[in-house]
Amino acid sequence: MAMHRSSYSAVSGSSPCAWLLSAYRADSHAAWADWLLASHPQFAWQRLELPGRHFAWRIRGNPLSWLAALPPQQPDLILATSMVDLATLKGLHPRLAGVPTLYYFHENQFAYPLSSRQRHWLEPQMVQLYGGLAASRLVFNSAFNRDSYLHGVQQLLEQMPDAVPAGIVDQLAQKSGVCPVPVDPVPPAAERDGQLILWNHRWEHDKAPELFTEAMIALAGQGVAFRLALLGKRPSRVPPALARLREALPERIVADGQLPLDAYRALLGKAAIAVSTARHEFQGLAMLEAASADARPLVPDALCYPEQYPTACRYPPGDAGALVSRLRDWLSGALPPPVDVSPWYAQHLGPVWAELLDNTQTVIANPWAPSAPR
């Protein structure tokens, strides 16, 4: 199996050449990359991607995977995701040192919660620190993502025993901005199921599915009528939280699994409420999709969510009792109004991305590196 996926656009003499480097083609990364290239044809794109697996190897090993795979033509712009070890890549290819580079953060490794099986590791954080230093501009998909990255860098530097240069966080902050991944809105169904609660997240530790399960069982124990659509990606081995829900509330589950896109969007259009219990969320595309279909979002009062949803849609993080209380009220007929998430739609963000890409070409590539001959 090939270690990298690459595609090359026909290079026009009048179109600037841009490279898209995505070292972890997971679902949301892939959708963003596909949209970006399709909606910004003003660039002659050349694209290299690596499959979204083997995280520890991928974040540190992508310069090796691409060692002999980079296009021969010198680009006018590089757009690299924060999974790319940008500093190493530029060090191995000195011709790229002076190329303006936008470093895009779908996530950051300073604010990513570790599971009980993981230990703190320095390497992913250092990759993203050095990548930020090597880039011309840093762009994040939310203010929370940006702020937690800068705070994490500061904490990391404070742990260095000596020889710490001054001004690193300020330098990074000055070239940082926010531009979300666009959402493809979901049309509401003709008839909404007022008792349907939606879960459309990955069944993994950072989404805290055990808290959702605890709340659903408690809600049922109070005699509240509701139905469940249990969507989202799940590992091959059934997560304990999902197994417990299936055992405790089988008669309430109306959907359970990863559905084809049309069926998935249809359920989002019918759901009355979409719930998040996440301990990590840098943009929350799944919740934005549900909210675009007028499902009422009920989310922790933390992470990226205060940027997106009003106080009425937020509950204290990790508080199953507060989640149950809010759901009981909403299911009794006290739903808040729908939330307008149109600022996250592609029609609004497309021009913002276009301006961002155009402007990045004009900034200094890296204040710490001399310009390479072109």
C-alpha cells in the first residue's frame, strides 16, 4: 500500500503554485482539504497527504514519508496542517526555507486529553512548537484552539531548565489568527421528532461517552420519554459506554451505527436535541452540523463551545446531573430557539479563506531564516 497520497493540478503560468501538505487524512481533515482545493481554483494546487492512522509515527515521521515525494517545482505558497513536522521538512529541503507558509491547526497537542493508557509525551508538542516557529502564519479553527496552544507553549517553556529564549509566545501570537473549517449545512426535516436525542461523536475517551450514558440512564429513571440516535464513529471493539446503553435502554434506541451520509443527515434534520459531553473539542463540526439542522445543541460550558452557543445551551462541564436537568426541561416542551450557526457555513468562510491564502503569499516566510534563492 502506498505510504502517501498525492495529486497534482495542472500548473498554469498565470496561477501561483500552492502545496497542500496534510499528514493525517482523517475524516474532518479530508473534508476540509477536498473543499479547499475545489473552492479555491485561483491556485495551481499540488497536494500530498498521509492516511489518518499511526498517530505517533505520523506526526514525527511525515518528513521521512515525503523525503523523495515533494514536487520538483518551487511553490509560491505552502499550506500545511499542524500534523506536519514543518521545521524538519524545511530543514531537509532548504529550498523551502523562504517559501511563505500557512500552518493550519485542526487541533493542538497541548490541549488534547490523554486516555488512561497514554502517557504525556513531549514530541508532538515540540513538533507543533517548532512548526509554529517555522511558519509565516498560524491559523486555528477556533479561538479556544489558538489560546490553548499559546498557553501550552508558555507552560512548556516554563519547564525548560535553562537557555530559554525570550519572546517566543509573543512572536507566535503576533502571527496567529482564526478561520474555522466550513460546515455544509443540513436542512431540517419537514417534521421534527420532539423526543429524539442525538449523539453524533466518536465513541472515544476524549468525547466522554460514559458521561452521556450515565445521563441517559438517569433520565430514563426519572420517567422522561425520549428516543436515542447513537451515531458517530466507533472502534471495532464495542466501547463500554455504548454496550451499557444498549443493555440498559434498548427500547429507546432508534439508530445505532455509522450511517451513510444521506441517512445521517436525515436523522440530524429530525432530532430535537444534540448532546455533547466532550472533554476535548477544538471546533466541534458534528455539533455545528446538528445545529445547522435546527437541533438544539446542549454542550459543556467550556472548550470551543462558548464561541458558538448561547448560555441557555451550555451546562457545567462533567456535570451529569445538570445535563439531565436541562434535558428534562427541554423534553417537556421548553426547548430554546434554534441557534444561528451560519457564520460557519462555506458561503461565508470561502471568501475569508481566499483572502487568507492570498495575504499569506505577501508575508515574510520565517523571521528566523534567511530567504532561500528561488
